[in-house]
Amino acid sequence: MEIKGKNYIGYSLSSQGDRTFQSYVPAKDSFLPEHFHTATIDEVEQTMLLAKQAFGKYAQVSAAKRADFLIAISEEIMAIGDVLLERANLETGLPIARLQGERARTINQLTQFAELLREGSWMDASIDTALPDRTPVPKPDIRKMLVPIGPVIVFGSSNFPFAYSVAGVDTGPALAAGNPVIVKAHAAHPGVSDLTAQAIVKAAQRTGMPDGVFSMLYDDGFEVGTALVKHPASKAVGFTGSMKGGMALFKMAQEREEPIAVFAEMGSVNPIVVLPEYLEHNALELGKTLAGSVSLGAGQFCTNPGLVFVTKTQGLIAFTDSYKNEILKTTSATMLTAGICKNYYKLCDHAFEQEDVNKLAVSEQMSEGQNQAQASIATVSGESFIANPKLHEEVFGPFSLLVICEDTNEMLEAISHLKGQLTCSLMAEESEVNAHAEIVNQLAQISGRFILNGVPTGVEVCPSMHHGGPFPATADAKFTSVGRHSILRFVRPQSFQGWPDELLPDELKNSNPLGIFRLVNNQFSKDAIK
Amino acid sequence: MEIKGKNYIGYSLSSQGDRTFQSYVPAKDSFLPEHFHTATIDEVEQTMLLAKQAFGKYAQVSAAKRADFLIAISEEIMAIGDVLLERANLETGLPIARLQGERARTINQLTQFAELLREGSWMDASIDTALPDRTPVPKPDIRKMLVPIGPVIVFGSSNFPFAYSVAGVDTGPALAAGNPVIVKAHAAHPGVSDLTAQAIVKAAQRTGMPDGVFSMLYDDGFEVGTALVKHPASKAVGFTGSMKGGMALFKMAQEREEPIAVFAEMGSVNPIVVLPEYLEHNALELGKTLAGSVSLGAGQFCTNPGLVFVTKTQGLIAFTDSYKNEILKTTSATMLTAGICKNYYKLCDHAFEQEDVNKLAVSEQMSEGQNQAQASIATVSGESFIANPKLHEEVFGPFSLLVICEDTNEMLEAISHLKGQLTCSLMAEESEVNAHAEIVNQLAQISGRFILNGVPTGVEVCPSMHHGGPFPATADAKFTSVGRHSILRFVRPQSFQGWPDELLPDELKNSNPLGIFRLVNNQFSKDAIK
């Protein structure tokens, strides 16, 4: 499969503009030969017009056929073969093994949505049958289900070229729900995006989907993304990235004549709070576990633990020594882009310059290649942390700050300054959980996922995974970007009142032809209605 | 029960400010004797501090006890007796019979939420059990359920002094979900609000709820509402009212350091689209039905049908004559406030002044009393309607515009100019539905509730009712303010990873002690986990 470098406006290739850019290879600080054409505003217009037309048709395509489309996408992605992994490795600096795992996760995500569509109960069908003889007024027949919303704009992330990108956590559920998708390809991995877009287009054509069900445009600046979000035909935005980028899109979307939702996953420091007894009993092991979590994937996970809270207690020195030694032993890794790498060291230096912050360890092993991130950890007192909001912010990369509190009272005060988080981890003996109810409640209130005795890295793709959290972790704490419920971002409920059975969607017909769970007169059931 | 005229800050009465206002009686154009104290910014601060503290405690109160609280509220409201209805009649001008029905609906809403809490499955509990031996990495135990979000600000509506006010569609589900509620009492019915607040406070005390679970503040201006929405402790806003008011709160909430959701129900014209054969077969009856719906409750329903689309077809003259005669026969009714009444006539005159708009009928019977609204209907051609966006906006009151299109093609173009709506009604013979797929699809895309052969007035309180719609009908088409799913506005999902059974909430324990439906390893079940 060959990289085209042109915009995918539905089934057509388009390169009306003159501006192009190339793939950057972070490990080599060099560029790859292909040129990618930045879309013009005119191309954005054509894309959205096509998407709007496609919506009318795609919303009528049955769930079973949409499931076939998703499976076809996963097949076409696998059919690209190793070329895809190799290109991703060049463009992102991520190791092949990690990329293999991420591709498998992406396929798994698509497959799970196909299964969800085939089972069908996710549509939350609800039926209240008529009571024509009720007084003082008859009760009408009312039925409700989830319906698609319209064209969805997807901004892929830099750190997951597959799972959170062109065919990732936004595209999968948006297509599953019956919405056309328009991807703004991430400029940090345009070649991977190009190959993936071709796979989706092939799959759409092979399964007979309407032209415009999927489009992808290039831009290494902000113009195309802005035009897509502001376009009246756009009905929702999916975004994974920086706080700055997410909030810019959020504001733009709120200022539209018709405001639309931006499901943005932004900043999270994923605090780890270690209670005294646990620290005492697990000092050595904990140092090792944390060092592994902090340095994983060059710290470029949204669930990277950026803050660790401990108290001055038995075991603190043993833990600190272990943590320090384990970080020293870690090896540097290539970061995703030159900009991210530069910013990482800038933010590390910024942290080290703050009052009372002491560097504890920096990884000593350097890998070959450019744009290498060394894991870095530092310490600060609870008091200084509380006084300095700059220390509460995320440092994107393998950095973590160890906050040493006088006692659990100071610890409670310190964590009460934290904003919303994707995850909070509590490291505690079972007996300590009940004894520290206020700390537990505080962490519960600010976290989307509340972990006991585990690190936040590693996001399981399963129905019970909530990957989202109170602001600013995500723009809307109600929604997850991982798992079956992520489809709820791209649907809305609709009631049908007084429609005869034969004109209702299958989900709401008396005979329940799809055999799905429904709420019938306020009782869950798979039964048909007589 | 006596009206206090003071702010309810939790269980305490407070009147720190000097500014007061009185109840206006629209039918008599006079004022009632009691003075209501506008809250000060300091009182707002005290209220929110108390609400924040109460949240920590109330979130721990079991669902069964919250259900008792809701039932106690309904009992205390009924215990006020006829005084409540009489006061509402004075303050709103709405007839006693209508208010009796609305009170019953309010009790019904509270009871339905108590039942929802007792049954428990609404929490969307989901469990994925661990796979410790999975390779390459073990699968952790992850469980998920809905949890409360924190203090909710409620702005009651002017047109429903019970069902959409102090103990209405926002307060009920917000309290049911485990959130403290702070009501900004509507200045158009402060006495009703005062009595209802006392009922809620009594119920909270009687059932042992924490102080601060409910507060209510007065203001006949915007200062208190603004301060409440901007307060960092506020986590969501419920609002029913005008487009202008809703959008002002929406913008305010989006510009906060931490943006919060405003569930605003705003403007809707609830179009009725009549296809040719249906018009021909039902000309006389339709005129009567529409006249009833347009004039119901002085047209002061959010589901009032403001636009009716017909084509130049057999039956048009018979229909128009019938509609005109039925409107002429209607009787005027008292509007809620002098401002609303004045604005109604201003907007009617504004409509009549538009090019090609012709007055068809104005109700000829006048009731006694001040602030009387006469039902008014007018006609306009499809062409002029399409060309003039001013005619697409809501006129709050018993006004409706009949849009006479050349044919169904022009009708399709006309309705393609409509924005999002709470409801759309299609009046059609069954055979016409399939023959006009584009009209059907267009109405489906813009409506929250899609009605066949029925008028939009009359909102059934049942699980399948979606009372919400694409912008600007509501600020977020994903959520309803009526029915069990309205609780979803005031919760967020939270995952628990790696917690031992005894530390999990009852909803997520292996034994399923609450006997609720759960998604266990992706299968719906009420079974315990072995």
C-alpha cells in the first residue's frame, strides 16, 4: 500500500492547495520523502457538504451492516501488514512491540463495537404502551431509543497513532452509532494516518457504505481544524491532547451559533496517595512499581502518575532510596516529536526551579537516537506543594513529583488542592481505608477511575472502564472515551409518539425482532409485546 | 403554614439584605402584602459552603433513605393543602383545576424517583471480573456505577410553579442522585416557592438529611443567580425559561475556570406538518384540534405549536375556515406576568407587520381580569416564510403561524430552515409517510419527540418521554428533563479498580445485595457473582 499524501474527501482524493508538509522522524531528527497536502477551506466545505448528505443515508443503514463495516475496517488495517507498524515506528519513535499491542487494541475496540451493534441492547430502547381509556386524558403510545447526531469531527492524539487516532476511540463509536466521521489527521504521524484512512475507505466501499461516511483532511497548522469545528454541519468533536488544544476547541465550539459538545481528554496528573502502613510494608516494591509506571512509554500516557503523596513515616527512607535507584536504572526513550521533547525538559527545569523542590533522580542510561527523554523525579514538602499551584500541573513525559507530607492531615489538605483527574490511586492496607475516610472521599470526588493498590497506567478496554474524569481531565466527566459506553457521546435519545408498529424502527416494534433488552412499561425485558 | 419571605440557607432562615420584593397578581394587576428578602452575595457564599459540606455527607446516604426523603417531600407538599393552590392561582393566574393537575404531576414525579431509587438498576452498575492469569498482562477487577456530581443550581420556570419549579423536574432527580440542591426562587411566584421550600426543609429534617441538602434564595434581579452559577462549588445548572435567559447562564457557565453543564430548556416552536391527504380527510377536525392546542393554558407551554405547515390542496379552505372559527370562539386567559403579556402582544404585532403575513383570527371572548392573552393566528406563504428568519422564532403565548406552501417540495424546503425542536408533529395518512421520506427524515433530525397525528401539548411523565431536543430547544439534546432518564443530568460514571468486595458500594458487591440489573462481564444479569 502506497502513501498518497492527499486529502480523503469521501471516496475521492483531493489536493487543491499548494501547502504541503512531511513526516518528521524523531529518533533521527530527519524527514521522510512524502509530501502531505494541507486541505484548503474550500476542501473543508466540500467535505462537510458530503458528510451532511452521507448522514441522511448512513443513519438509515442497519446496525448489522454498520457492524460489517467496522469488522471490514479492522480487516483492512491488518491487511496493510508490517508496513503500518514500521511507518508508525518511524513517525512516533514508539517501539514496534508497543505498536503491535496498540494495533491489537485498536482491532479489539472495533470488534467490540461490532459485537455491541449485533447484540443491540445498547440503544436503550424504552416503550410505554398506550392507555386509551385513562382519565382525565388518554395515555398515548410513546417509545424511545438512541439515534445518531450527525457528522463528528475527530482529532487524533500524538501519543497513540492507532488506538486514539484515525480508526481509534472516537471514530469507532461515532461510526458505530450511525454518524459520518471527518478526521483531522495528526501532523505528527501523517503517513500512518494516510494508510489507515485508505483502509477505512476500502472497507466502506467494500461494505457499500455511502460516499462521505468517512473523510480525512491534513493540516500541520490550526486552520483546517478550526474550520471543521466551526462548520454548521459538525455536530460533535472528539479530541485527545493537550489542555491548551482541548480548551481552544472547547471555546470555539461553545461560541458557535449552535454550540456543540467537545469530548476532550486533556490534562491529568493521576495522583498516587500512599498511606503510612502501606508504605511501611511495601517500601521496596513500591519504589520499583512507581519507577516502572512513571517511565513507561517515555511517560507519554494520559494516565502517567505525575504526583505521589507520602507521609513522614517508617519506611519513607527505604521507599525513597528504592524509587531513586529504580529511576536511575531506567533507560531513556524517544519522544513523539521534537516539540514534545523540548517542552518536557523545559517543564522539568521549571519544576526543579521551584522553591523547596529537590531533584531526586534522573535516569542514567541513554538509548541511541535523538529526542531522548530521561525519567526524572523530584521531592517537595507538603507545605510547599500546597503553597505553589505551579506544582499541581501536568508535565507531559516521564516526570513525577514526590510530595512528602508531615502527616495524613497535611496530606488531606494537599490533595484537596487537586483538580479533576482521569485516575486517582490509593495505596493502603485495607484497615487504613476506613480509618482515612476523608482522604478516600476527596480522591473519589476528583477521580474518574479510583484505583486501590495499583498504578494508573494500563487502560483495560472493557465495559466497566471509565476513561474520563472531572474537569480538566476531560471536558465532560459524564463520558468515557474507552469501552462500550463511549458510544453515548455520539447519540441522543429520541421519542416516537403515536406511530403505528409497522412504521417504527425495528428496535421499537412490538415483536422485538432484534431480541434486545428493552424497558417495557418500566420493566426490563426481552419479551415481545402482545 | 405561613410565608416567611426569608432565604432558606439549609435549615436556617436568613435575611441579611435590605432589598425586598412582593408577589405580583397578574389577574388584578396588584401586589400581595409579604416582602421577600433578596439574598446578598454573602448569603450566596454561606449557602454554597454549606452545600459543599452537605455533599460529603449526602453522597453517603443510602438510596433507600433518599427515596424516603423524596416521599416525605411529596407528603409535606400535600400537607400544605389548598393554601398552596390558592397562592399559586394568585401569583400565576393559572386556574385552580390546572394547578391541581400540576401538583399531582409533581407528586407523581417525586414518587417515580423514589421508586427508581428503591429498584436501583438505574445506576448502570457494570462489573468486569479479574483475569489474574491473562497474558501478556493480567486483567484487573474493574467495576463502574453512576455517582453524584455535587451541588446543583436550579432555576424554576415561570409557567409551571410546581412541576418545573422548587420541587420539580430538576430538584427531584438532582436530590435522588445524591446532590444538594440550591434553588433560585422564581420572582413571579415567590409565595408558592416559599411554601414549597418549607415542605422540603421539613421533609429533610424529618428524614434526617444533612443540613444544606436543600437551600433556596430569593432575587427579583440577576445578581443571585449569576453568583450561584459562577460559584466554584456549583457543579451543574437546571433551567427552564427563555432563550435569552438560558443562553446567558450557558455562556456564564462555559466561561468559568471549571466549565459546568447548563441543562437549559429554551425556545421551541414545535412545528406541525400536515401532508395533503391527511388535510383533505381531516380538515374540520384538525382545525378544532389545533385551536385547542394553540390556546391551551394561554399558550404558555414549552410545547405550544407555533408553526403549522400545510399545502395548497383539497381541504385547505375547509381547514382554514374551521381553524379560524375555532380560534374566534376561544376565550382569553390571564398570562403569568405583566412582562410576558406585554411581550406577547409586541411579538404578535411584530409578526403581523412582516411582509405577506395576514391575520387570520383573534379570539373574541374576553375573560375578566388584567393581563389577558387572546389567541391569535396568521397565515404566510411558504416562499415568504423561507425568506424571513424572523418568522422562524418562538412567540411565547397563544400565537401560531400557518405556513401555506405551494406543494410538498416547498414544504420540505421550508422545514429545512427550522432549528432544533422539543417536538415535531407529522399529520399524515400512513401511506403518505413512506411517500415523503425526506420530510420525515428532516423532522426526525430536528426533533426530540417525533409525533404522528397528535399535538405536542401534553407531556406524559413516563420513561419513554424525551423532553429535550437539538439546540436551541435545549442546550444539550442528550438529556431529558422529564422521566427517569432525567436523573442522568446529575450523575457521572466512576470506575473502581482493584477494590476488595467489602469496601465496594453495595451496587457493585459480588452478592448483589440490592438485587439490581448489572452488566457482568458484558452480560445483563441480576445474578450474584460467585
